[in-house]
Amino acid sequence: MKLLRLAAFLAVLATTSLMASAKQDDPELKRDAVSRLANAHDASLSTHIGRVYVKQAALKAARDLLGERGKLAGLQTILWNMDNAEWQGAERELMQGVDQLIQDRVADSSWVLAAWSDLAARSLNAEEADEIAVHFESEGGSLQRQVIEWFVGELTLQTYTFTDRLRYGVRGSEEEMRDLQIVTYERKARFPSIYDLTKYPNAMRFASVDPGVRYVKKMVIEGVHALHVHLEDAANQARSMIHARVGLIDPYLQRVRGNR
């Protein structure tokens, strides 16, 4: 009789476990949890870094092309350079459409959230994604979320800066750089309240065990990589647009040659 009761208890336990597992892995529940998690993030810092990078990548492509065409035309740099009005006119021709490309593919943060949503979907189950999404709604969790976004943005910025793909003082990218500096200062201003999270037990737990630890690692490594992949694709599209307009340089070169 005892064996029968034990068997019945184990059967109920197994059924409950299976039901919980099925609920945990339910696709609809997971989509909802991942969506709430991704949409909790503020991608402003990442998008502003992207705006600067793609604009500067396009400017570099245009100026490299202008320099090459001027050299082929036999023009010395004293005549054909960025201060020359004809160079500037040709550069404007080459850069047509770049700002719109940046607006469409970079300035709108939906691409960042989509990338991070995919990362969460691959890294977490429904229960874990829900746990983090709920955590980010709390006071301590909100502060912790901002720290994650800062680390991802800061690592992205350092990577582009140290590899000379993003530079300060590039003529033509002043607006994008100013906007990046503003959003960076705004984020930094919040940090005095984020330094000590020990008064939030849920924040301490998030920082010490999974799924919090796993999510942070994924965001810092794969989250940054996802940003890079998208931004490089956008930059390559801008470069292709510029090279496709190379024929527009010739009239400007001819006028400089005629004025020598």
C-alpha cells in the first residue's frame, strides 16, 4: 500500500514537473518574455555611437576616393584638398543619401533591440527571460540595466576608437559627435546612484547567479558583436553608395584643372 502511495506521489510530481517544463518552454510565453526583456533596454548610447561611426566611415570613403581621383588627374594636394570649394562640392555629391541611410538603419533603435532580443531568445528560456524582465522593472534592476547598457556602449566605443574607426574632430561629423557626447554625459550623470547596489537584494542576486550572470556575459560579448555586425553592414552600404557615384567627381576635377 505504501508503495502504491509512493508511486502515485512520484507520478503527480513527474506530471507537475512536466507541466512546468512545458509552460516554461511554451513558444508564446517565451516570445512575450523576451519581448518585454528587450524592450526594457535603452539603446540610445549604442545608436548614437553607430551614427558617428557610419557617418565617419562614409566621409573617409568619400575623401579617400576624392584623393585618389585627384592624384590620377595630376592634381597636387595644394590645389585639391578639403579646403577647396570644388572638393567640397564633389564631396557633397558623393555623400548624398548617407544621412538618410543613417536615419533609416542606425538612428532608429529598433535594430539594436531586435539584435538583443535574438540574443536573449538564444540564451534564455521563457522563465529566465521573464525573471530578468521583471527584475528590470524594479528600482535596483532598472539601475542594473543601465549599467549593462553603459558597459555595452562603452566597450563598443572603445573598440571603434582604439582601432581608429571612430575619431574625434572629423570635419563633417560634428553633429553626430555632439549628440553622442550629450547622451554620454547624461548617462554618466546617473552613475553616482548606481555605484552602490548593495541595498537591493535582488540586484545582488542578479549579479551573482544565473540567469543574471549569464545574461550580462552574453550582452557584453555577443551584444557588442551584434552591434558591430549591423553597423559594419550599414557602413559598407554607405561606402558602396559613394563608390557608385564616382563619376560625379569629374566635373569638379575639370574645373580645378582648368583654373590652374
